[in-house]
Amino acid sequence: MGQSRDSTLADTIYNVAAAKFSAEHSNGLGVGRHTSIHISRKRTEEDTDKTVGVLPPEEDVEFLRKIWEEHGRPRIPDAAITATVDMVSRLTGSKSVREMIAVIGARMGPAGVGEEKHPATPSTSHSSGDQQ
């Protein structure tokens, strides 16, 4: 997303919204469709409220969601799925059925050829002289 301390407020709002929309698909992690975006600003001497900032109107957030769904929703590359599921397997010693299906689909690729593997992923290929 290219977020940095030099990003404009407009860029930052979109980046935060995109992160929120992505996180909504992470079940049980506290970010859902009914959570809000709060745009904070620096407190001034005139501020008496505990929080300083605004909540954008729901229709503005939904408009950004529509744009994100049409143009900006990131697709996780197959190589990343394979690498992260393998990492989880090494760290936890197990894979869920859903994760194994994702790895199988990623490794099959188009016609099952040419897929790169993470260096720590054990190879399942056999040399031409080996029998299965």
C-alpha cells in the first residue's frame, strides 16, 4: 500500500479502509463489518472531548468498500499461500484441512507445472530413476 509518514491524509484513509476490509475476513479477530473507522487529529487547546476526530459517514465507508472490491482487493499469490501454510506447519506441527486444500491448489497451479517452492519446503519430486 505504500503507507508512510509522508502519505497524504486521503491516501492514509484509503489504506486504513483497505486494511479494515481485508481484516473483516479474519474471523474472530475483532474487526468486522460493524466496526468503525475513526479519523483522528492532533488535539488543540480548544478540545474538551476525550477523543479528537471524526467517524466518516457509513455511506462514505461503503463507497470506499465498493471501490476496494472492484479495484483494490488484494489477491494472495499462490506462492505466498504455499510459503505461509508451510511456515505455519513448521511452527505449529499441523495444517488445517482448509490450509492443505489451499496448498494443493497453489502447488497444482495451471496444469501443475512450474510452481516455485519456499526453500524450507521439502521437495516431493522424485528423480527419474526412483520408483514410487
